Amino acid sequence: MKASVRLNDIEVMAYIGVPDEERAVAQLLKVSVDFDLPSSAASPSEDDIECTVDYAKVRETVIDVVQTKPRKLLETLASEIMTSLKSQFQLERIDLEIEKFPLPNTRSVTYRLHSS
């Protein structure tokens, strides 16, 4: 049995963008994370948070990484989030999506990163 969790649209303010003027003002990002749970969490024998991944802590980790420093590229930010999640929660498969809203007449720009 396999199970996964998806956190949709974690809203976080970030200093990100290639031009200095874009990084000068915090802008909204929406980060979504989808990950497989360890096999023991797919059907836990006890109703115990220790048997699974605490998705509130996953959310906190995403926010912490985003807010640590300004960055130019979504690609860099996504890689740093992925590295942190993999090391902190020992997750094998993670799909990460970051959405930002920098362009006029465009709903959003989305960057996706997938681990195996």
C-alpha cells in the first residue's frame, strides 16, 4: 500500500527575482509539495503522529527555507527546499511547485521540480 500527502499553495512572502528592483520588495509565492509517505505510515497501527510525516513541520520547513535569504532564481529556491525536505524528513519522492506572479497580463509563472 502506498500513500502520499499534498500541501497546496503554501503562501509565503519572498525576495526573489533577477532584477534588483524585483528583489527589493517581498512578493507572494505559492508553494505546493507532494510527497510519498513511508510505507509504515500508509496504514499505521496506532493513531500516532510519530508513525507518519508531520505535514505542519513540512510547511514550516518550506517557509523557513524561502525566508532565509533573497534569491534570483526559482530554480535555486526549489532546489534548496527539496534538499531541506529530503534531509529533514527522509522523503524519497517529492514533487515541488513554486508559483509567482511577476508578469503583467499573465496569471502566474510556475516552476516544478521532481525527485525520484
